[in-house]
Amino acid sequence: MQWFSVSRHRGTSSVVGFYTLTPESLAITLRGPRFGLVWRLPLAVHVTRRGHTRVVPIVDVTRAIQILLALVTLVAATRSAAKPPNRIPKKERSA
């Protein structure tokens, strides 16, 4: 049994006016003995008219923001782990 796979899928075509629209997505699949997880990411829409096909990419802004936040968190965690703790010297008592 394959526990991890990445594949592209085309959805069902829809006819709108003179255009045929076909969505395309990327599927990331995890399979276990008692569970399964599929995460689909939109990639593009194939627009066909009169036999000519044009691919219109889908820009997923939410995914870009999530990746940016993950990278910022990783950099901040790495910098804080590498920096020695800031120790304040104790004041000496005057006798």
C-alpha cells in the first residue's frame, strides 16, 4: 500500500456559453491503516474555445500567506534558539 502520493487531477468539464471550462488541481494524499487524508490545491482552469485551449493559473493568496507565515515563524524560532539568553548582572550589595 502506498502511504504518500502527489498527483494532478482534472475535474468535470462545464460548458459556459461558447467556452468549455475544465478545472485542474493537485492532490496530496496520505494513507494509513486506519485513516486517510487528501489535500487538494487548485492549480488552473483550462479554457477551450473553437479547439484552442488556454490555461489560466489560479493564484491561491491564502496558501502564499500561510507559507510566508510558516517561514517567518521558522526564522524567528531559529534566531531565538541560536541567540544566548540575555542575563542581567546582579547588583552588588553595599556593606
